[in-house]
Amino acid sequence: MQSTRQNKISRLIQQDMGEIFLKEMKPVLGQSLITVTGVRITPDLSIARIHVSIFPIGGVSKEQVMALIQENNADLRRRLGIREGKQLRIIPQLEFYIDDSLDYIENIEKLLKQ
């Protein structure tokens, strides 16, 4: 169970990472639409596990976009630090995961229609 502080920081990171992907990382990640669907943070606030939903545009795959995100992990953490530097003493390490819940829901709906 997450504490109030963990929940507050998770929401803050989710909001800021969404804005970073939307506004600042377009030149690096291309036209793909990236949505931060959830953030889980460890109790010691040192690691943030970020779940992203990727809608690839322009002939790239989800895996290619995810590889670009992993390559730019340090830059993403730096940009997050600039935004949250006054609110957090230590900026957590970022771990990114593909959120495939939408694909799972589509698959279930397709099976139910059959």
C-alpha cells in the first residue's frame, strides 16, 4: 500500500512526464503519441516505474519508440529534475514499461464478439 507522499509524488511525476513527452521530446521521439498511464514509486522514493501507452505514427513500432525512450532516459530524468527540483530532494531513477492494457481490452472485446 502506498503512502500519501508516494501517491502525491506519483501524480506529480505522471503529470510532468506527460507534459515532457508532449512538448519537449517531439524532436527526439518523432510524431508518436505517448501517454503516461501510471506511475508507481518505491517507498524510499528512489525509483519511479512509469507505464506508458504508445501509439506509433510514421511507420515506427512501439518497440522502436520504447528503445528511443530508454536511450534518452538520462535526458528525461534531467528534464524532470528541472521541473520538480524545488519539490523533491532527490529525483528518482526512471524505469519505463509499455502499458498494454488497451491491447488486452481490445483482444477481450474481439473474443466476446465472436
